Amino acid sequence: MSRKLEISKSFRIDVTALFTRCMPTSIFIIVFLLFGLTSPRFLQPESLLNIAKQASYIGIAALGMTLVLITGGVDLSLGSTVYLSTIVAGLLMRDYGLSPVAASFVCLLAGAGIGGFNAFFITRLKILPFVVTLATMIAGRGLGLLLTKSRALEFPAAILKVGAFKLFGFLPLPILLFALSATAIQLFLSRIPLGRHYYAVGFNAENARRAGLPVDRIIASAYVLCGICASLGGLVAVTQLGIVNAGFGKGDEFDAIAAAVLGGAALSGGVGSAFPGTVIGALMIRMIWSGLVSAKINLYFQPMIFAVILFLAVMLDTRRNMIIARQRRKIISLRKDKQT
Amino acid sequence: MTPLISIRNIDKSFFGAPALRSVSFDIIPNRILGLIGENGAGKSTLMNILCGELQPDSGELYFRGRPFRLEGPAAAAEAGIALIHQELNLFNNLSIADNLFLSRYPRRGPWIDKGAMHDKALQLLHQVGLDLPPNWLLERLRPGERQLVEICKALHADAELVIFDEPTTSLTAAEKERLFQVIDGLKQRGKTIIYISHDLDEVMRLCDDIVVLRDGRMVDFGAASEFTLQRMIASMCGCELEYLFPIRQGTPQAQVLLEVRHLSAEGLVEDVSFEIRKGEILGLFGLMGSGRTELARLLFGLEPFDSGRIVFNGRILEQPSPRRCIELGMAFVTENRREEGLLIDGTVQDNLVLATLNRFVDFARFLDAEKMASESEAQVRQLNLRCTSLKQIVKSLSGGNQQKVVLGKWLLARPLLFILDEPTRGIDVGAKYEVYSLINHLADEGAGILMISSELEELTALCDRLLVIHRGEIIKSFTKDQFDAEKILEAAFHL
């Protein structure tokens, strides 16, 4: 083989390696360019900022979901947590005159409480997360409907004013909060022992127990944090909408799971990140929806196209793991060559 | 000298079946204690008690002369006991450094001190001669390297007593050497070591003292210098086992059963040619990662090949599938019986009939329970398989009996060719002998056998011919009269 060919071959491997290692980001860029080419309007700063703003609510909730997924669990009650925690805050403000700040705090507390409720059944009674959170999802929604008698709950106008806040006059509050929570969660996952323990538990809980980690407490904390993230996401949505109706948050758990999985998290646990991971995933979901609208795709085809993109992205991600595994094999054999 | 740990009259039963009966011995500090015994002798139970996983039913433990109790793995770690398990307790999705410090990260405030972690990891890794970047994901490491990481964990925890449970089963010869050096290094640093292994030569070489367990009792104890291989074996099985290997009487027939020509698959094997005749036992020797398992997987259709030809029993196999291979009369016993060879939570019978379910259906394609039971029964008797009933869960059998179940499963299919990948890995001396006899018997009945093993001794004792594979290529072939351990090893290392 000529020298030139060899170089080009090794270069090719490096490019595929780069592409496969950063699969979520790569797909994100491709989708972005695709929509940008089909509709120039899509690329305007305004529209991009709008996408980011719309992604913030699900994005923040999805950060919590990411934590739970990394530990190898799932939280199906996320949408109901969003609903119930904002209802509690809204009722306290409307009927008991609680200040918005205090009410927000109570909202987060309620989210933590629901997470703790899930955690209790999962870690103490050893019931599968899927079953526990499914029950919480149904019960939480029911409780919320009971409290509001199924009527929409309006929030004070001051809330909308807060929601219109822009940092430096251009960065909307939801994006700001999304960025802050993503940074916090990512730092937590990469730089705090508890965050690292999530990955260990998600890879193999029995191994983690034998390594002396308090597995139950670790798992419980993930559900509590997920509840807090969900209620924070709910708060962000409320500052934009000013109202909570009976369907608020319904089905959000699946958007959150989709965002996390698009961002590289695995339902089998042990893998995932807040940034770039889930942030990219959440942005991508909003981007696809807006892109489909600005590309003037038939309304009825949009969900199907969305489904195809979601499916392809996850399939590519699975492929990625296979490709990486194959490369590892090559690297290992190369290292062997060096040793001999 | 005060013993580091004294074990006094420890009893432990599981559901009424005694696993340990009144075991007592001392672990002397700064010495290497070899613990040997057949599978099911109680070694694992004893170690699980020492590392806090199990509580003894009665008896006492003393740590430097003071009585102590171990409740849970964390307590054992606290007391300075580290167990390096056969299946490593590591996390492939985390970095080397994460694995080392998982339960005790160096911190700065609430944060992990990444700088300190990196430096400390480098230093620990250097102590065992593993100079790799600590931020590498563990999945990039080879089995031997992963084990060194586990040893680093014990070093980091500043363990007084390090227990090695079958540490060498998945290591190459070079990695074993390195491990022994590391163990010697640990001893020089004043640590105490318990070394559990089926490889008696290793135990002889490495250990200062030897404890032999049989049926839950301690049957022999003494300085390693007083032991011979014969004494170890005699103590372990309670009888004089004269030969380690049965004598092979049969000779291969003339008819070629499997012919492989110029077989290549990228990254796995290259230009491999050989043939197996009826009634022949062909050995395949190579280091871990040399392509020996990959070759077996190719023959059985588990991996596709790029070029070459496989002719089996007169038929050309073009891109075979495992299903097709089974139909034509091949059997594959994998090196991973727990993961690939068995339904580990299934019963003995479930496993035995698995490969031949089609034979047990009646006219309406329903399974014939009576027929399955009677044939399984016959198989159990033929194999001398020790189980309480056909309904016993395979997981609860000893390693040797599990392997017999795997073999029995294939025997029911009456195959023409057996591909055996490490058929005696992790099973005890007595069971090994039975497996060898069975292989001999199969060959005598005209089956062809491809036997892959890391144990050169068993290959030279059993095989008619031996191929040496190195980096995916067959680099040398030996006939029985040319067998010479040194030459074969030289070829395998490609010296």
C-alpha cells in the first residue's frame, strides 16, 4: 500500500471516530443544516432563540429524567409531577395569598416530595420503577384534578411579568434557567462523587453494592432530584403561560425520555450526560417540530416524520456503540503490536 | 507472631446443607496462604464470610487476637480486607480513575479533586506496572489490565489482607507473570495474601502456606515446602488420584470430517487451513486474544468470514449459521458457560434438551415430557452428573457439573464434530478427569474434536495433533510425537 493511501485511510478512521464519538451532536448539526437549507427563515436568530425557549421547559424536566435513566430507572410520573407541583403552588398563591417566591419554593418542595414518594417504593419495597412511577403518574394526575376540580388554574399576572424577564435585554428567563440547571446537573454528574455513583449503580447495582456504595440512597436521590427538575420545568412553563389547565404536563415524561435518549442516554442505565447530551436532545426535538412547520410540511405528516427521525437517531446511536466497540478492538490489537 | 486473622470453629449451612464444618486455621501476617479444594469444598463460602458478605452460623473470628464481626462489605473494607473476585467488581462505563476512587474520592469541598485524583491514580497504577492514562474508560482495557486496576483499589484502600479468588483464569501467560510479580510486591510491602486457585502449580510456586478444604472441612494444612502435587491432590479428593489424565487409546480414522481452507476474516483470523479427521482430537493452542476463540466462532457460524472455504462432512458451508451447523452435526461448547452455554436459572432437564427440542415433539408438535425426562435421566447417569434431581436449578450446581450439563446437551444431539472452547476452565481436578474421559470416549466413537485450551498440559495429554495460533494465523502444527511444551510455548509467543 502506498504511503499516501495509508494516510488517507487513517484520516478516514479519525473522522468516523470523531463522528461516532459525538453522535448526538453530529446528528444535531445535520438536522440543523437540513432545516436551514430547506427554509432560510428557520435560521433567523429570532426563530432560533424561540426554539431554545420552547425547549427549555421539557429540557429542564429531561435533565431530571437523565439522572434517573443513568441509574438504570425511569420516571413515568414526571408529567404528573409537573402538573401537581405547579397546582400546589398556584392554589397557595390564589387561596392563601402566598408570595410568588415562597410559592415557587413550595413547588420545588412538592416535586422533591413526589420524587421521594417514588424513591420510597422503589428502594424500600423493591418495586420496579416502571410500576411505581406509573402508579404515581395516575394518582398524581388524579390528585391534581381533585384539588382543582378539573378547572384551569390561573396564576397572578405578576408571574407573566417575571416570565418576560430578559437577561441583558435579550436572553429570556427560560433559556437562562435551562442553561443554569444544565450546567449545575452536568457539574454534579462529572464532579461530585454522588453523580459518579449514578453511573456505577446504573452499570451494575450489585457491583456497586459490593463496592460499598449506599445503592438505595443513591437511587433515591436520583428520583428526588428528578422531581425537583420536573417542578422547576413546570414553573418555567407557568411563567410563560400564566395558566395551568387539566392537561398540563400530560405525556411530558415521554418527551423527556426522548430528549435524554436522543442525547445519548441509554434506557439500560450507566450512560448519559446533561451537557451536551440531554440539552442537545431537548433542542433537537423542538428544532424538528419547528423545522417541520417552517418547511411547510403537511400537518398530518409531521408526527410521522418526527417519529422517523427519532427512530433513526436512536438506531444510529446503537450502531455507534457497535462501531466504537469495533474500534476498541483495533486499538487494543494495535497496542499489542506495540508491546511485542 | 500473632496471626492477622484467626478462624475458629466456623460453621455455615445453606438450607440445611452444610458448606463449612468447624473450620479453624490462622492467617499469618505477611505470608501468602494458598487455599485449595474442589468446587463445592467451601472455599467461596469461607471467603464470603471473610469479606462480610455472609455471616457464619457459629464460630469466631479474631483480628490480631481480638474477636470481631464483619457485617457487610463496607465493614470488611474498613477492617482492611479486600477481595479480588474472579468476576471483577469494576465498572466498564467509568474511567480507570473513577473505578479506583469510586467509594473514596479525593475531595476539595464538595467537589472531586480531579488533579489529586489523576496524580494519585498514576502513582497507584505505576505501583502495579500499569502505565495507562487514568482517564481511559475501563472498557478499553484487557482482562489482565482490569485485574491490575482491581489490585490498585486494594492498594488504595490500604488493605492488610488481599484475597485473590481464581485470579488467573482469564489471563495470558505474560499477564500471569506480571500478576505474580505484583503479588510478590504486595508481600514485600508487608501485606498478607490469600490465594485461591485450581492451578496447583501456581499455588506451589507462589504460596508460603497451604490450606486444603474438602466437603466443608479443613483436611490439610502446612507450609508449602512440605507439600507435593500428589499430596495436594490426595488431600483435595480424599483419594490417591494416580493419573491426572486418562490414557488415550483410540487413533484417528482416515476420513476427513472438517476441512478448512484459506479461511480469512478481517481482524479475526487470516489464511487459516487445517482439517480434522473422524475420531481425531485436534488441539488449538494460543494465547488469549490470539484468535483461537474467534476461529471457533467462525466455524460455528457465529461470525461471518471474508474468504476461504469450510467443508464439513462432504458439504461446503457458505456463510454458515449456528442453526445450520447444528443441523449438520456440529456442537459448540463455549468458554463462557454461564453466559453463553447455559440457561443458568433453568433446570438440569431444561438445559439438557435445549439443543434437541425437535426430537421430543409428538405428532401434534407438543413436547413429550416423559421422553424428555427419560432421555435426560439417561444422560445424567452416563455423565455421572451429580444433581439432586432433573429439576435442580443449574445455577446451584458446581462448575464441573455445570460443564457436564453443557456437554450433555450436545451429546443428546449426537453430533459429528465437537468444538470445545476451554472445556475444563474453572472446574476441579476430579471433574476434569471425567471431562477428559468423556472427550476420549467421544473420539473413540468416531466424533471429531477441536479442543481449545490455555492449559498446555491437558492438550498434550489428550490431543492427536496440535495447532498453534498467533495473531489470527496458524503458525505451527505439531503431531503427537513432536509434542514438546517448550517448543509449543515458543511458537505461541512467537519467539
